[in-house]
Amino acid sequence: MYPDFCLFQDILTKEIIGRGTKREGLYFVPLDVSYDERGIKINGRSKIIISGSIHYPRSTPEMWGDLIRKAKEGGLNAIETYVFWNAHEPLYRQYDFEGNKDLVRFIKTIQDAGLYAILRIGPYVCAEWNYGGFPVWLHNLPGIEMRTNNTVYQNEMKTFVTVIVDMMKRHNLFAIQGGPIIVAQIENEYGNVEWAYGNNGKSYMNWCAQLALSYGVDVPWIMCQQNDAPSPLINTCNGWYCDQFSPNNPKSPKWWTENWSGWFKDWGMKDPHRTAEDLAFAVARFFQYGGSLQNYYMYHGGTNFGRTAGGPYIATSYDYDAPLDEYGNLNQPKWGHLKRLHELIMSMEEILTHGVKRDVDYGNMMSGTVYMYDGKQICFLGNANSNQDFTVNLMGNNYTVPAWSVSILPDCYTEVYNTAKVNTQQSLMVKLPNEADDQTEPYELTWDWRPEHPEHLHDGLAKGSVMTVNKLLDQKTVTNDTSDYLWYLTSLDLSKNDSLVGKKITLHVHTNGHIVHAFVNGKHVGSQWGSSDHLEFIMEKDIKLKLGKTNTISLLSVTVGLQNYGANFDTTKVGIHGPVKLIGNKGQSDEVTKDLSTNPWTYKVGLNGMEVKGLQLDNARHQHGWKSYNLPSNRLFIWYKTTFKAPLGSDPVVVDLQGLGKGVAWVNGHNIGRFWPSYVAGEDGCTTTCDYRGAYNSNKCLTNCGQPSQRWYHIPRSFLEDDGNKLVLFEEFGGTPLHVRFQTVTAGTICATTDEGKKLELSCQGRRVMSEIRFASFGEPTGACGSYARGSCEAPNTLSVIQKQCLGQESCTLDVSENTFGPTGCHQNVYRLAIEATCDSP
């Protein structure tokens, strides 16, 4: 279980190990980590590393052990994570390493599972994370320029990186100390944008390298997407495919830090999917062509809790179509198909890292690779043609390789694995009602509500305001990213001699995003928002002003995640930069304009409902103003609250927010993220089937057209109490809470089509069992899950054998052969088993 940490029981090691570290009766011995052009070496032994990204803040400590266990069972031997600066230092020198930000606990959980760790400190991370992981207070430091040769920024970056490195050292988490960290990263994808910073960019990159080396942690440091990374730092590849990547230094190994297992989702976007066949193809080709470290980004995507989603317009779900879904379930068949590949690759580790490599070009994008070492050999046959299968001769034998696939022959004679042949189960997940309701029908939640009154000036003042200045300010400057919400408040007197009197008046607001709600004299006059590709917009609304009186104009600017990527992304404007003006008789010959941009503007951060701790439902001090009657629907700026029972069992819990507009949700005081079910994906571009062949991109294999971008929101079990749980919603746009339901996510149907000679593992993934075998045929079945059909011949005992072995079981394993199911009567070389089963409560 701990092959390289050399972990021994206490009694065996007290006299043997002098430099090891001890935890809970276990000793971890220091590891010597080095590398050469073939890969990483641990205690002098060359290693293949198959890693997966799991971001600790996108799950909970209670989930970490299970996620890491499933990653290990899936054939991984390392876990990678970014370090999120703004999660740990949200305010200047105020550090937070508690709860799901407990980085040390996360790394120790990796170590306790017997896996290695790859620590990508950054501290810029991108990751579709708010502001790329930077704390916004950086933006407000005088004289700062980020990610360049700037002393202010470099001092802050060094301070934070030092905090992280020293913390890892203090807990003995680097390999040389007996810890699991074998690789560390400084900066992130800087090579993609370095051109924008000129010579200062080059100087900064070299400074980053020297900073990393100065810590003396004795592990390789990497810079991903950095073609000019100075030695000894290793530049690595990120992308869909990295088989053709070569490091800039011939002494550096070929490493792939981000194999994108799927893609993220914006509000208004369809669901992206990357097939198991294509992902396996990319991995197999990488190892075919000499790669030795591969990391899935992501292996578990998780959830953008709170305000962590970046973008802008990144959704709360960060499922990423990863091998483990957002909730931690196995994403089948992807998880199982890759598991088989990982186990095979690891079984060939010695030959891959030491062997002599010979490539054969068959033409038309068909290639072969032979590795030979110590009298043994392994072979890869790779077909990168997107529509044509090829039959090739290898060592006197013919092999047919399907289009866009790789066949692996660990003895150069027997094909053991082909990336296009999926022999693992497919799981169709379902969402089930909350069984804790004790109701045949879903029960109606009881709701209380209260309004969030719009802000406006009273005698030129606003309670809780932070400043008043004669200009429009960037939203980051004022909020310091402590809230999505910022009020821009001003007023004007309209005298009878004003040029606007007697004219039709239009309020013109030019904003850099992302949402604006406008009020004049306390009355809502309009709302407008941009999209992920059009953040900047102009809102124009006709308004009425009072003659001879003070008129108030209140603009609520709302952000939906801050920019996280691109050259100088940190300077991207957000909020109302203007102009803000009143236009009389717009478009007419007597048009007049009054520019309010240099008016006195008063700023107030946040919402009153958040300030008064209205999220604490059991706090009697804050019950004032809540009503249980005349529940409003389709009104903006409404707070709703209710209580509910925790769903029974251990399956992941979600809340269905269908019917609501946009806002924020809390469960027992935990912010589970922004919701926006009223943002519907476009009608076109989706498909019910997906051809894995051909290069993948994020617009291929889309689903969920015409549906809310995100309807269900994850509630980790650790957020819940057995009874009396509290849900609070802030509804910003207007909707109804009457359709809100709590549900659990589990496997409803499992299917598989498996070749003869393979072992098929079926599982309902939890406390449910196989209650019905809907279809079973061993022979020549056709079709797909949900539409299987029998072929011209089959083994007649197939159904009864499977019923006997699998019915009533959570899992079962089948030897797919005539020995198991009996003779088929077919006259084919290879038979297949097709099965469809239902999972239900025992």
C-alpha cells in the first residue's frame, strides 16, 4: 500500500529509521527525488506518475478521503492541487486554513492513502477561480503591476509562497522529509501571456524560477506552458493532447500537467462532455511517445462554493465531466475505462522508463512504437486517423486498429487494451426524492420571506456607506471583493429652469459588467445583464423625475465572478465606469444631455440581509421583518427561508432550484454558491450521440440544450444536521420557491457492453442493489444502453446466470466467456455481453 514511502509499523522501525516522520504510529521515510530526460526518479527508481487534480476548496474535508480513495482505486498514484491565494489570504495578512481550506490536512490525507502529491503553488492559478486565485486587495496596493517585474507584486507573491512552503516544511510534507510532495509548481501558464509584458515578463519569469529554487525543498519545480523555462525548472504541457509536446531542455522529461478531462461551464452554456474513448486515446498516445507524468485536469471537479467561481460567468458546478462527478460518484464509463488503462501502463513502468524506444511510421497517421528492455518488449499501435480503421502487420501478425485509437500489446503479440473499446459499465444517474419526508408525494416546504429594500440617499447620506467621491469607481476598488453587490448612489435637484424639464428623460448607464439594477426615487426602472462573451453593455431606461425636489438614483452593480485568465486580466474593468447620464428627448433635434459621471457618488457594499446575519434562522434577534403569509413570486430582491429534513442514507444531496431566477443560497449558514436557473442554454448544438473520433474541443458532444445551465446545487452531507436544516435564498431577479426540492443523486440504471475474455465489474455505487436485469445477451447483441437488441445467436443461459450472480447485490463481477454463460452457437471470433440492470433500494 505504501511502496515508496517505505512506511512501516512502529515496532519495526524505531531502530531502523532515524530521519523519518511519525504520525499515528506510522513512519514515513525521506525520499530522494530527482529526474532525468525519461522522468522522475524516487530513491533512484524511475517512476511513471499518473495523477489527477482534486481541488480541496471545491469539496469538503469529509469528502477528501473518499475522493482520494476512489482516485487510487482508479489507478492513480498521485494527486495534484493548486493553492488558492485568495482563499487563504482574502484580506491582507488575515490567513485562513480552516475547514475546506485546510491544505495541510488535505496533503496528509493524500499521504495516508499512500499516494504522491503535486503542489501547484502558483500563486496565480487560473482554474476558472475568482480573479485567478489572486486576492483583490492586491489590485488596490499603490504602484502594483501583477505578474511582471514589479517590486510591490513580487514582495507580496514571495510572502505568500513562503508562507505555503514553510507550512509544508513545518509539517514534514516534502518528499525529502518523508512527505508525499514530489513535484512543486511556480507561476502558471505564464508562457501563454508573457509576450504582453515584454522584457519585464522575461525578467519576472526568471525571478520566479530563482524564488522557487531558493527554498531548497529538493523536489523538481515545474512551469507549465513555459517554453523558455530556465533549467533546472521543467516546462510542461497543458491541453487536450500533449503527445507531440517536447520540453525546451533536452535533459527535461516529457510531462503533462493538465489533460483536460472535460470542460467547465458558463452560465447560459450547454453541458460539455469528453468521451472516455477520446480521453484514453490522448493518454495512451502520450505514453506511447515517451511521456512519463500525466495529470488529469480535473479528476474531480467539485463545486464552486460561495463566490469562488471566476470567469466571469462560470457556473457554480465545476463538474468538468471528470472521472469523478461533482458529487464524488464514479463517472462511468470514463472512470472504469481509464482504470484499466492506468493498471496496464503501470504494469509496464520499468520498460517504459528504461527501455530503448523504436517508432514505426505506417503512413496516413498510423504509427507503431516498440519499447525493449532486459529481454522484454511492449508495443503500441496508434491510429490518429479520424475516420478510417487500419490493419497493420507487426512482427508477422496482423492487427486492426480502429480510427482514433491506440492498441496496447504488453508482449507485442496480444492486444490487451484498445482505447476505442470500452469494456466497463455505464452508469445513468438519477435524482430521487427526499425519503426523509415520510410522504408519498413530495411535501410542500413552508416558507418565510422578507424584502431587501433598495438603497437610496436620505439627505445625501446612506447608512453603512463606505465613501462618497465625485467619480465612478471600479467595483474591485470599493468592495475589495467582499461582496458581489455594490450600490452606486447619487441624487440631483431638478429646477424649473433645468434643460431636462418638459422632455422625455432616458437614464443611460454604461457598465463594464456584469449586472445592473436601476432605481429612481426608490422605484425599480429596469435591470440588465451581459453574457460571458459580452460583459460590457449600455442600459437605457425611460424615467420620470420630480420637479423642484431632490431625485435619487440608485444603481446596484452585481458581479458574477471576476476575470481569471488572460494578459493583464487583473486590470479588467468591472462595475459602472460610465458615463452615467440623463438624456432628454433622445434622438430628437432638441436632445440635451446631463452627465452625472462626476456627480457625488456614494458607495455601499453588500445587501442588508447579509449584513444583519439574516442567514441565521434560529437567531431570534434577526427574526424581525420576516413574514409567513402572502408569499411573493416573481418579485426581485426577496429573501426566502425554510427548514427541511436531511435526506436519508449516504448518497450525495442536491437542491433543485427550478423556478427561481438568480441569487445566492445558504444551507445552515454555508454558502453553497450562486444560483441562476433562469439562465437557459441555447436550443441548438446538442446531440444524443457523440462520435469520439477526431480532435476534441469544448463545442463537441454538448447536451442540455434549451434547459437551465444549472438547475441542481450540491449540498455536501457535512453541511447538514439530521433534522431542522435551514435553507436561505436571496432572489435577485424574481422567481418562486414553490418548486424547490431536496433530492439525492445515485445510479438508476447501469449498462455494459463487454468483449469476451474480459471481466466485467457491475456496481450500483452505494447502498442500492440490482433489482432487475432488463436485458442480458452474450453473443452478438446490438444497440446501446436503453435500446439493446439480441443478435442472431446468443448463449441461452445468459439472463439466468446474471440474475443468480447479481440480483440483490450492490456489485458483482462476471467472467465474460462461454465458460460462464454456455455456448452461443455463433460462428464469430469474438462475442460480446450486453447487459442493462436497474438499481433500487434493498
